[in-house]
Amino acid sequence: MARDKLVDRITGGDIDWGDYQTNLAYIRQYLSEQFPPIIKAVTPNNITVLDNVLWLRVGTSGNVTIEDIDGNNASLINLSAGEKIPGRILKVKATGTTCTGIIAFCGKSES
């Protein structure tokens, strides 16, 4: 089933996206001004759980193995130095990760 419009899950109303790139730029600017990210260094570990991650940035080229908040695992291969990985990431696993200098950009903690 193809969808012509996006629907707001709360109000049920249609979301007018207009120019997608312009809207994304506005959203990024708004979020960065209103909710500046908390920056944390990440040491890959198969057990350590990360809190409120919005995206990761890798310092060196290589591979990163991640687990998202739904428990899905993914190996991201051949990343470039400085590449950003968006998503709600729960773990950066040591197994399969060759990138170093990984930084997590986290939303403000609710605690």
C-alpha cells in the first residue's frame, strides 16, 4: 500500500513536508539550538549500554558493529573517517568494530 502523505500519529492529520531537504535542514538547526547534544567518547564493548544516542561519528575508517534499541544488530562496513551514523543505537560492539575515535552525540538525559 503506497502512502501519498505522512500522517501525524497523535493528531491523525496530514504532515506537509514541502521541500524535504529544506525541512531537514530546519529540523537539524532547531534541534541543535534547542537541544544541544551531549558528546561522549565510546569504547566498543559487547555489554555496555549507551543512553539516549542520536548518532555516532567515527574517527577513523573501518567497520562498526552496532545494536539498536529494538535489539537489531548490524555491521556497517567500509565507513569513512568522520562519517556519521544516525539512529537510536544501544551498543557499539567490540566484535567486528575496527573504527577508533568513536563519539556518541546524545540527547539530554531525562534523569
